[in-house]
Amino acid sequence: MRLIYDSKDFVHHKVLKTLILTYVVLVLLSVPYQLIAEGEQTKKDKQEEKSTINQKGEEGLIVCEHADFFEQDEETGLTTLTGSVRIRQTNGFLNADKVILHRDLDTGEYKKTVAVGNVEMRDTDIFATCEHAIIDHVEDIVELSEDVVVLQNEDRLEAKQFMFNRRTGKRTGKGDVKFRVRISSSNQEDGNASSNKSK
């Protein structure tokens, strides 16, 4: 007589069924994690895109991120910000104790920014500290005075006055100028080779 029930086949079927169910459960569990990961990546991409759009949209804007006090006079066109002023502007920032924005009454556009006291500013690849800064937005000229320190890459300039023409790239320092630049290693090697030839 033949057995209807074979224990070996039953065990194999049970193991196979368990493996298949485990695989299905793992697949089903991994789907939400993949969707979450894809959603996070999409969210990150959208934030980066939004940041890029904001940077493009804010080009030419002056954005005050903090000030303890604000006053705007429509008759004179002056906007005064005082107390730990933090301003974000195209290609950098401006921090100072006091900032005065000068608006042209005819055009309504801001033509000059004056910063006074503990001034820190970044303009593209230049970082500077001083006590007084004037940024002429019409002529694209930055003038710094009193305890000026300007850093660009590894170069450093200290002076009583510093002027930077953004359009031409011309920079000038006046009064007790101290200047440090790093020379490239290839120039040092060339200089060593020249001095060795003369010996």
C-alpha cells in the first residue's frame, strides 16, 4: 500500500514555502525603504534646484538677515541698520555694527552701502575686515579704511586704506602697507637653478 503522506516531501514543501514567504516579506519591506530613499533624493534634488534658483533670483539683491534696529527715511533715501548687522549680497556677505544703504530717490535703486564698526565682508574670493567700508554699487568699487586686512587665497594685505575696482580688478592699498604673497614652487626651483648656475 502506498503512503498518502511522505514526511520528506512535506518537510521540503514546508521549507520551500517558508523561503518563498521570507523572500516576499523582504521584498515587500524593501519597497518602502526604496521609495523613502528615492523620495529623499528627489527632495534633496529639489532643494538644490530651489537654492540655485534663489541664488539666481537674488543676484543684485541685498538681503538683511539680522539687525537689532531698522530705520528707513523716504525723504533722504537712507536705510539704517544697527546692531550686529548681517547682510547677504551677491557673491558674499557684509557684517558690521552699523550699515547705511543709500537709495537714489529718482530711480529707487540702491547706489551705495556704508558699513561702520567691526566690518567683515566677503566678495567672491576676497575676505576683508576693517572699521569702515563703502561699496559703490554704481561704479562697482569697494573702499575699505581703518585697520584693513584683506585675504585672498593665501595672500594677505594690511593697510590703512584699500580700494578694489570690481570691473577692472585693480586693487590699491595705501598707508603702512604690509603685503604677503606665496610664490609657486616652480618659481622657487627656477630661482635655485639660476643661483646654482652662477656658482
